[in-house]
Amino acid sequence: MAWKRKGKKHLRGFRLITYNIKAIIGFEILYKLLFALISVPFIVMLINASIRLTGFRYLTNQNLFAYLRKPQTIVMLILILLFAMLYIFFEMTALTGCFHASYQKKKITATDMFRMVVAGFRHVFRPNNISALLWLMMILPFFTMIYVIALGFLTHIPNFVKTELKRIVPILIAAGVLVVVLAMLAMRYLYCIQELVVENRGLRKGRKHIRDMMRGKYWRTGAGLLGWNLLCAGSVVLIYQVILLMIVGITKGLRMSTILPVVTLKGATNLRNVMLMIYFLSFGIINTMFIMDSYLRRKESMEEEIDDYEYPKQVGRHPRRLHAIMWYIIILLVMNSISTMSLNSKKLELQAQLFQKPVIMAHRGASVKCPENTLSAFRQAIDDKADWIELDVQMTGDGVVICTHDPNLRRVTGENRKVSSMTYEEIQKLDAGAFFSEEYTGEKIPTLEEVMELAAGKIKLNIEMKPTGDEVGFEEEVIRIIYQYAMEYDCMICSMNYDTLRRVKELAPNITTTYVLSMMYSTVWDLEAVDAYSIHYMMITPNLVYQIKSAGKDIYAWTVNDEKSMELMLERGVDGLITDDSLLATKVVLARYAPGTIVDMVEEAIDVTGPVAEASGKDVQEDGEE
């Protein structure tokens, strides 16, 4: 039954969203959750397959653009585009039906919107309606281009990307022109989804009607859609900048601590991610709303009747039972996807090291500011916002695991005795802070259990085991303590002794193991009991990073204390920096992943003078250990 315009006061604009806002929120959350859980494993496996087919074992900054030029990669990108088009088509179908109901002041539910998605399957796969996907293929790059522009304002573009983009400027210009031309051609069929959903008419029959509706409004409507998207993107950027100015203003008024720039940059990064996520998730809603509003206005101006909204038909004799079954299936799909991703995390791990933020490991705690391997150093590392604490552990003669680097305590306590020859009670009488400064006189050597109590829920631990051969049950005791505090997923065990790592893997396969090396040997990245490598930064080359990452393992650089070396390691794609100055490293990493304008704002507000290690010779101890 057709509904005539005279009888009711209808809704348009943002009211199309607000009238059925509960249904839209419920649908969007579940629809995008299901899409993410189903699509992410599929896309990761597809990309990994394309990496292998192109002859690469792992994607790095150095081979990214060579990979993108391969025919196999182009085929993979087309498949992902097709997948994305189906996702957007079904979302826009459901939203169009919802806005149709709102227009006529009819309340619907999220379940009704999912039934519209099912109806969308019937619509799109009819031969007459495949052109709707062609329309999306032409218009989608246009919207994506605007999102990329917004992304460019909020994200630091890596140098290797800038270099490549400068090299292909003519190609980019040509691609941009092609995208605009295709978008303008697609604008003639802007109302194709509305024709399918509202009019319930196939595109072959409705093509002439759509063109008639656009006649005389073609350029105005196209400009309106472009302006609407630019307005939304600009609003995201503007809101971000305003909030950031407020954060920087507050930070500027609190000059008492060097940690504030790091807090500000971390806040800016988190805020950026939230704003981009909101913009990305609202893409379908804001564009479908604009198109539907434009469609309704045009119908009114042409004095055409608008069909009455019809609730999606119930399926089967027992609709309530089917409704419950549908939700059970959705829940099972979610649970299955989560379990699949958790049980096959390695298989579903993207074989690429691109644009990922490396972690910062405070070497022996904040050892620039505090005596190394003490609770004071560990507390300071937490305050400095490090991601991990790197600490050294040894076992006393009576079987207690303590935190200290050297097998002999003379350097840090003045007591010329080996740890393995002393009891824990004897060691507790020693002063491990006076050697650093008078301020820390009386600082004790902590046990691993004391460190666990301090770190649990606050920071992760990289525990370097330093066996001397005199210990009994060293690995078992360290693992027992880790499990006691339920930190098996917040700890890694590293060592320069491969037998120690092999023993750890036998006892606790789920704990990450890291092999510490001052230099790399050929084929060492294939060691079965090793999940990651910690290598002196001067030995790390782009090829070494590629070989280790291709083997599915991580690589950490030690001990990096100056900004230039940190930048070099980040450029080479390491997974983390082990440093005596975690505050400086955190600032360098965050600045690298934030736009230059933001970094300038922060540095203008606060004069950052991060402490640097006094002696560069601290990078490598006399015995060649980390």
C-alpha cells in the first residue's frame, strides 16, 4: 500500500537515525562484531597466502611496495574489495530499510534489520541487480580517499612511504582523477539501493527512474555528498585538534615532571585511534543517511508516492523460535571465531611488520635514575610508562631467586662473594643502592616474588636467567613463581644459555622464550625452543630482521640509549627497544607514530630533557652480556 505525503508529518535528516537509534546501535554492534570475527581471520589468511605466492616470507618496510606491485597481490586486493563491497551493501540495505521505517514513524528492532540483511542477499544476487555492486565498486574508492586524507592529518607517515609516494606522484594523480571520474559516473545511480529496498524494484526496471530522479540535481547532489563526507572528516580532525590543545594546555601548566610529554603523546595516540575508529565505524551510517535523505527530498519534490514500510516477513510457523535460534547462531559464531583465533593465534598472525609500534623495555628497570635491578628502579620504570621491565635473576645458595645481574656482588654491594655461595638472609643484609647515590642507601636486592607483587597488572616482565651451573631447579623455581602470580602471559624468559631456554619450553610451552645474543650466527633463527631474539643493536641489519621475522619470531634490540640509534632500530623494524632510558625511548617511539604538528605542539609546550646514560660504555658489559 502506498503512503501519501499529505497525511503525516514525516522525519528526515538526523531524525532518521534518532527515531530508531536503539535498533541501529544494536544492529551495528552485532553486525560489525560478526564481520570482524569472520573477516579478520579470512583476510589475514588471504594476505599471508599472497605473501607466500609472491615469493616473500615476511613483509617489512623494505619490501612492502615490491609486494604491492605483484599480480598475486592485486588479485588478493580485488578479493578483499569484493568482500568489503558485500559487507557495505548489506549494511546499507539494512540501514535504508531502517530509515524508511523512521521516515514513517515506525519502530523496528535490530532483529528486523538483520532480516533486511537476509532480504539483501535475495536482492543482490539476482542477475538484474548485480549492477548495485558495480555502483559500490565505483563509489567506494571515492569515500576511501576521503578517509585516507583524514588519516593523513592524524597519523605520522613513515619516511619510506613518503619516499615511495614522491616517486609515483604522476600515478597517484592519475589514480585520483580516475577515482573522481568513476565516482561522478556512479552518482547517476546514487539511489540504486533505495530503489531495491524502498520501491522493491529491480535495477533493470528502475534504472530509468533513478536517472529521472537525478536529472537536474546531478551536480548539486554529487557536490552535497562530497561536502558531507569532507565535513564529517573535517569534524573528526577538528575535534581531535581541540581536545589535543586542551591536553597540551594542561600539560604546559604542569612543568614539574619530564613524564608529562610522554603522557601527552600517549593520550594523543589513544585519542587519535578512538576518533579514527568512530569515523570508520560510522561510515555506512552517515552516507546512507545522506543518500536516503536526498532520495526522500527528491521524491517529495517530484510529488511521488512513497511505498509504506512493511516489516520483514517472519520465516516459518514459529517465528519466535526462529528468532531465538538466530541469536543462538550469532552467539555460537562469535564464540567459535574467538576460540579459533585464540587456539590458532600463530596461524592467524599477519606475516608482516608494518607500522607496528615497538615495545619499550626498561633495562634493569629505570637504571639511569635508580640503582639497577631494585624495586626503586622498577617503580620508576612503571612511572615512566615503559611497556616492559627487563631484569636479571640468579639463585642463592638456599634456592631463593633474586634480582641481580653479576654472579659476584662486589660491583653493586661491595661484597666480594658469589650469589650462589650465599643465603638469602645474608644477601638481605647488603646495601644495593649506596653504589649509585646516597639517596638510595639501604636499598635491598629484591626477590623475584617481590617484583611480581609490584608488577602484576601494571607492567610486563622480561626475566633474564643467568645460570652459573651451581643452581638446582633454577628453571622450575622461576616458572613456579610466574604461575603463582598468573603472569605467564605477561612475562617472557630470556637467557644467553640455550639449554636454559630449552628446559623452560619443556616445562612451560606457553611462556615466551628469548635468546640473548651479542651477535647473530647463521640459521640460528630456526632454534625450536626460541620464540624471540634479543640482539645487540649494532649487529642488527635489515636482512637479519627479515630472516628472523620470516621464521615467525620477534627481535629486540639491546641496549639502545641514544635517539639516533633508536630511530635506526625503528626504521629497521625491530619489535622492541631495550634501553636504560625508557622515558627517552617512549618519547621517540610515540613521536614517530604521531603527526609532526602534534609532536611540535608538545615540544613547544614542554622542554623535554630526557636523561641519557652517562657512559655509552654501559651498552655492553665487560663480559659481553646484556
